[in-house]
Amino acid sequence: MAKVFVDKICTKCGKPFRTNNNSDKCYDCTLEELTGGIAPEEGDFNTARITSGTMNDQEYRNLQRDLKSVELG
């Protein structure tokens, strides 16, 4: 079942964004919040996409496939 995206305005920066989990913060603000403003680590990008609800179905499937490959590799 495809995720349903809704248009929202980020409560932190005021930028419009689309989310599928009713997040109040866009990807950029979520990433900044996760990292405390320091350089993000590799996993922070995916965490911000999931938390902000900006990851689409194909990106989510790709992430699942990649994580499974790492686990089995």
C-alpha cells in the first residue's frame, strides 16, 4: 500500500514540505535536530528521512534491501 503524503509547513523554518507520518519538521530541520548542528554521520540521513516522513515507498524498499544485504553480507 502506497504511503499518503500531505503538504505541511515546517514549524521550525517555515519551509513547505511533504510528509507521510504527520511530522511537524522538514527533513533539513529534522537532520539538524538529530545531529545538534554538527556534521551528520551516515545513518543520520536515513533517520532524518524516516523521522520527517519524507522517504517515499521506493526509497524505503531500497533502504530495506540495503540493510538486509549488510546483515546477510
